Amino acid sequence: MEVVEVDRRLHLLRLTFGQAYLWNDDGVLTLVDTGIATSAGEIAEAIGRLGLRTDAVRRVVLTHYHEDHCGSAADVTAWGEVTVMAHRLEAPMIRGDAPAPPPNFTDEERALHRSLGAHLLPPAPPCRVDRELEDGDVIAFGGGARVIATPGHTAGSIALHLPEHGVLFTGDTVAHVSGLVMPGVFNMDRDEMLRSFRRLAELDIRTACVGHGDPVTDAGDALRKAAADIPPDPPPARRPCPRSRYAAGDHSK
């Protein structure tokens, strides 16, 4: 496990599998995602390394229901007065009230998923969701974190934009692999995810905290360049207009 300072308020927690982010508002902590089901101990160790206490965690914001993002949320709630937040569409899966729909893998993604050992991850224990989020909601950390709905990776995936600090938490809509900023993989609806990616690329940001990979600096330019390489959506098919009686040759009055 590695703790990486992104900013004096913000640290990346690079876990044995996956990662999480810790935001510090003068000793009041917010976790964005929680890694897999065995990550709570690593997160607690990271908080201790920073000279902080686990009972300072006041909120957990989950970008989506996948087991490498919400796996340790239930354990973190035992640390104290913790409010768990997720999009309304993700809440039933996080609570364990509904089965988690799998991604629509391409053949290449299926092979990659297995090579990463992602099919062997422990399931995420059910966790309560105290606040169900919607697009445009504001969460009270980082000067006001705006919720941005980014459907596609999952139906209720979200990003979090901190305009005051130029920071964006992207969830798995954006990845940073081998120095390349790109759309994420393992999506339910790739076309919809690409539309969400383009929406994030329109934001004025300096740092993008991605779901997988190192945080991206000069992130606004990097996302715009990546979005420019995405083929545009095809125009919607035009529905043929019914031929008028006149055009059909019926000139009767």
C-alpha cells in the first residue's frame, strides 16, 4: 500500500488492488471510494501514516457499485459517524437489495478482466447508503463538491467536481494508463460512457483523480485531447416523412 500526496488536502491511497482518495478539510476526512472488501485495514494504516484518526472520516462517497470501489465501505462505517453517499441508481446494489449487473464486455475486455484477476475479487459486503445523490447535488467538502452524473460505466456512475480547487474525481469513466488518458473499460454502455467522458472534458480542471492510474495533472487539456480522438456520435436516423397526398399523386380537392 502506498500513500501519494496529490495536494496538501488530497492523497491517493494505492491499495493492494485498486485505489481510493482521501480529502482532508482541516481534520475532517472524506473518502472517495474504498477499494475491495479487504482494503479497510490498508486505508486505516494510510490515515494513521498521515497523523490522522479513522474516526475523523465523516463521509464516504462511492462513484459506483463495483466491488473494487465500494468493497470496504461497510467496514469504514464502523469507524464512527460516517455518512455513505452514492447515486440513487447505485444504492440498491450497494445495499445488497438488487443484483449487480455485469459489464457488457468486448472480447478484448473479457481477456483483460481475467488477466487482471478481477474475476477473483471478493464480493462487496452490503453497505447502507445514507444519502442518495442526483446530478447537480453539492456535497459539503472541498469547498463544495458538485455531483456529475456520468452514466455508461454503470447506470449511476458519478464524478465529483471541486471547482474551488480545480479537482475532478472521475470514477471509472476516465483511466490513466502508461501515461495515456483514455475512456475507461468494462462498461455497461460504452457509447453512453463516451458521452459522459466528453461532458467531463468540458470542465475547467487542473487535476483529475481517476479510478485507475495516477492522478492526471494539466487534466483539462489532457481530457480535451482525449475527447477529440473519440469519434462523434452518428446523427440520429431520420424518420421518413409520410408522403403527402399531393406528392403521392392524389390531387383531389
